[in-house]
Amino acid sequence: MHESLGTTHTAVCHCVPVLFVTALSACALAVSSVIPQQEGMPPPVVLPEAVSPDAGSTVPPRAIGTEAPTDARASSVEASNSAESLPLSQPSEIQSHDTDTSAQASRPEASETPPPDATNKPTEPPSTVVRGSRPTQSAAEVTLGRDILDAAPRTSAVDLLRAVPGLVASQHSGEGKAHQLFLRGFDALHGQDVELDVGGLPVNEVSHIHALGYADTNFVIPEVVRSLEVTEGSYRASQGDFAVAGTVRMDLGVEEPGVRLAGTLGQYGQRRLVVTVRPGDDPGTFAAVELGQGDGYGTQRGYGRASLLAQATQRVGDGLTVRVLGGSYVTRFDSPGVVREDDLLAGRSTFFSSSMARQGGNVTRHQLLLGVELPRSGKGRTKLEVFGVLSDLRLRNNFTGYRVDDRGDGLEQTNDGTTLGARAEHRRNVTMLSRPVALELGLGARRDGVTQTQRRYRESDGTFFADEVDARITQTDVWGWAEARMPLGRWSLRLGGRADALGVEVFDALAFSDPRFYDGRGYARSAFGMHLGAKAGVEYTLGESADAWRFFASYGDGFRSPQARSLSEGERAPFVSVKGVELGARRDGERWAAQLSLFGSQVANDFFFDHTVGTTVYTGETLRSGVSASVQARPVHGLVAAVSATVAHAYVTATDTLLPYFAPLVARADVGWERPVSWVWLGGTGATLSVGTGLTFIGPRPLPFDERSSTVFLADAYTAVRRGELGLKLEVKNLLDSRWRDGEFVYSSRFDPESVPSLVPARHFTAGSPRMASLTLEVHL
């Protein structure tokens, strides 16, 4: 029986934030549902098209990659012909009469029209909310709406991330650990090169013990994600720390009002229950709970988790909007480790074997955000947000067995983090040189307090025999950014800049623990540094219509903050700076959209961390280049398709050698189809049938010692039927039952303590999941 990785003391300590967040979220939901409609609120405004935040440009009523929900919110949305009527950094929600009746046909309640009244006067068409993303300002920006996310099985947050063009997410250490990410030629490890944001809450953790920028999205309930807003590259001034390969923001909301209960049973003991509650017309006001448990498809793969997310958005005055987002998450999971390829070939291991027995971990996360959008003042809009996150991780892994020590090479890492932050954003239209200019400004600060340890434990009994890290870190980042866009006929110019100041304090309790320093009692140090980055872009539009082709040239400086424990006293904190460029074209339209971009990036002093053996290799300058293309299409009503492909190249300039582990070729296709059916056994009319598939292709990746990984091709599929309040969905992942390797590594190891030690490198892999089927029953109330 495996030992528990949690303690009673830890559980008690986390009860208070769980109850606090739960109570606050419940109160916010209750208040939002009972606050009466403010008098003097403007009536619905009928607009033929949504006005762009950039003067002189417009976007269609329903842009590709978004969808038009049928819920009416005439009393909660204020629209005008000025750019500032759009919410800041959120998808726009503008009242409009829906002229596309086919968009409502897929929902039985939307297809029914009320009969005329006794006077035979025609009824007014219902008002609906039209959601459109803020206009894209580079070739690689994309919004993935809920219809695309629903086109393939999505049972976790990482399933959502896999819809991002060119992104690969690898799970090599159990269900509860952050995934390893690959994008645009970067091996982003667990988040160091991809900025992740959930409803305004930052996900990346600074100076994390396991990986820089550690980004665990397992707390996200996929059913409450309305869209993914993706900016590949680092071309926007609002992109902050770790936005090197790109930024992914998750917009939260529940599309269907009422209560939804979904219970799932699947192979390998998979059990999942999701309950979502949307009390009113606002999709942004909801509460959701997820409970999940499973035995896993092999030894050492069991897990259990619980997650709560709740958000309330309410207009409390003339133009004043308040948003509260809170959540809590806890998980306990096992990890199988790796399998040596030669052990598999010799029959000493099976494909789904585990290497060592004590691997696994537990995670908790509690979070709260309060945002206020101030009333419009003239032509300006201002948003203020404060947020806090409490997180802790306890992780045990052993990737090398007994190679270093006969007692075992297992590491237990702990990381307890507290994040407090605030940000302000302001947008307005101004006039410069007699031309309209769309101006955006931002300020913010974030303070992280981290306590972390790393110890070695015996495989025989799990007791510790060596302390390697015992540190306390305080890291503060203060930033400001500005960006302006000026239209010049068919041309548009964009200029921006960003400044970040970083202060770090470190207390290392184990410093000078060497016997030669008998009076050593730890070592404290501090460092400070700044990063200045420029952003620029040029855009040319071929025509006057909203769906005309646009061509872009973009430049941006991205950065990642350093690992605090690596800094010395008084050192200038050395940000890793990345210079990126992009040339591309895009077309956005109602039925189809297309993107094509050529990209390149240069890192002056790069490094990669091999977490299997715990070593960091500094490589000097590295260059990455590639091409990406994506298409979103809705050719006929009920059919949606998203197809993308990315080819990348990454190498070290000094040696002209490939960087290991990056993904040189990634292709993804998601296709979904929904239509009404009139089957007698379903009661006749009023039922809908949905089918969908997700296809993934990952080409061979370079590995150390001139090795290459295997090619991966996966097919996921689902079919669902719904009539009225009941729905049934069958999902199958890895439909072809491929024996695929989720992660592949090359290094030396010794998992048999009786064998002869050797430093000869060998191939290792973590097994990807076999075919897994699950059945979900949904009840909508």
C-alpha cells in the first residue's frame, strides 16, 4: 500500500481558504440573481455590425471561431458606436437581432416562436447576444469558440489546449501534474515559454521547484470554458512573463441556463460527475463542481480530484460592472515513471509497467479575483482587477532508479506559493496628427511568496536521507505597457512597449552546510533587474469588406523571469529575452477563416532543463523558425471544422545542432456535426444528434545523442444524442488503440539495484493511454 502524500496538518490548513472561497462565490451568485434591474438602463440597441476598438474598422456580427448564444441579455449590455463600448480584454457582447435563423435551429427551445397575441400584431424578434472577439492584430491570433471545442472529446483542460494550433501537451507523470508543453519550436517544459491565463487569473508560477513557469491547468473544468483566445508569438504589449512562444487565455462561462448534471462512467474505473448552475441570463454568472476518480490504465496511475469554479458578473450602477471569480481544487495522484526500451524488448517490462512504486503527489489550489469595470468617461474605458492564489505541490518521482545512490534516486519536491496581484487597463480613442488612434494602457504588480524543499528518499521505506533544497523566496514584478494603433487608409500601424521590474529575495537555509563551514546557518541574498521590450506591427487590408484578406508583419520582445535560487547577491536579474518576428496573412469570415504565418525567434542565452535527471544545459544563442497554417470552416449549418499544421525548426547556433525534444511537425483536425433528428424511438421531433472527431499527428522529435522519437497519430471520436432534458454521449479516445509513447527520453539509468551500474544512455518512454471509452448521461433542468 502506498503511503499518503498528504498530512492532517496540511488538510486542516487548507480548510479555511476552501470554505472562504466557496462561501464568497455562493454569496456572489445569490446577490447577482436578486439585484433588481437598474432604472434608466438603456434598451437593447440594434447594430448591424460590431464596432472595432480600432477606429475605422469593423468586425462581422459573428466572427469565425465564435458562436451566438440564444440567451437574451437586453437589460445587461450597453452598446454604442464608440470603440470603448466593448469590455476590456474580454470578448465583446453586443445586443443585436439575430438575422441568421439557422443558428437557432439546432436548439429546440430556440426554434419555437410564440404565437401572435389576440390583436394579431406581429411579435418582435427575440434579442440575442452576439459574441465577437476583439480584432486580431497579427496573423497568428485566433479565437477557438465553444463549437470548435465541442467538436471532439474534451474531458480535461489539457484536451482544450490540444485544440491550439501547433501545441503539443504531454502527460508523463500522472493525472495531477502539469503537462509538458511544446509550441513553435519551444520545449516549454511545464509552462516556462507559454503564458496561461484562466478568466484573468495567472496560472504560471514563478521560480517553481519543479520547473520554471510551472502551469497546472488541471483545476479548470472544461465545461465552463467558453473560448480560448490564443496569441502565438510575443507581439502584443499586454503579454507578460513567460509569453515567449505564445499566450493562451481561457474565457469562462456557461452557455445554457439552468442546472446541468453530467455523470460519466468509463473504462479503468473512470468516474466523473460535473454539475453546472447558471442562475440567470448572463453566461458569465455560474457555479460548477467537478468530482473525478479513476484507477488508470496501468499500475501506478490512480487519481482522485475535486474542483470548484464560480463566477458572478453584475452591473451595480450606471456603467459600473463587478466580476468575482473564485475556486478551489484538490487532487491526489500516482505516477508510473518511465519504461526502459531495452527492458520492454527483453520482456522484463510491459508497455504499461511502472518503474518505481513511490511516485506521485498531491496538489491544492485556491484562488479569488475581483474585477471592476468603471463607467465610461468620455471615450475611455477602465478595468481594475485584484487577485490572489494559494497553491501547493508535493511531488515524488524517480526517473533514474538507483543510478546515483544504492538507496535510490527518488526526489520529493514541495512548493507552497502565495500570489497577490493587481492590474489596471485603460483603453480610449484619441486623435494624433489629425488621425484616430486606438490607445491601450496597462499597469500591474504581482508579489509571489514561495517556500520550497527538495529531499532524497529511500526506496525501501520512503524515509529521507538527504536535504538538497530548503528555501524561502519573495519575488515581486511591477510592470507597465502601452500600445497604439493608427489606421492609414488600407494600412495600419501598431507600436507598443512594455517594461518589467523584478525584485527577488532568497533565503537558502542549506547554504554553507558543507562541513568545512562549521558556523554556516544559511545564506540570504537579493537581486534586481529590468526588462524593456518593444512591440510593433504593420497591417495591410486588400479590400473594404470585413472578410477581406489582411497581411501582417509583426515584431515583439518576449521574456521569461529567472529562477530565483540561481541568482547571487546583488546580481542584475538576468531575464531571458526572446526576439520574435512574423510575416503572415489571414481572412476572417462568417463561414470560413484562414491563417498563414512564417515565424522566427532568437534567444540570446538559452537553456533547456532535463527534468528526468535534474540538470540544466546552457546552450547559448538558439534560433527557431517555421510556418503555421490553420483553417476554421462552417460550410453548412451544423458542421464545424478546424484544421491546423505547424512545421518548426530549432537549433543551437554555436554548434548547428538541433535542440532536443521540440516538436518539428504538428497537425490537428477537429470536425463536428450536429443535426435535428426525428427518430420514433426518441419520441419523434425535438431531438438532436451530434458526432465529432479529433485527429492529431506529431512527427518524430529530436532526442539527445542523435536519437528520434516515434511518430504519433491519434484519433478521438464521440457521438451524442439529446432530447429535451436528457442527453447521452459516448466518447472514445485513441479510437485506433495505438501503442504510442507520450514522452521519450535518452539518458542513463539503473532500475535493478542488483545490476551493474552504467552511464551508457538508454531510451526511456512514458506510455500514452490505450483506447478508452466512456459513457455520459446528462440531465438539463
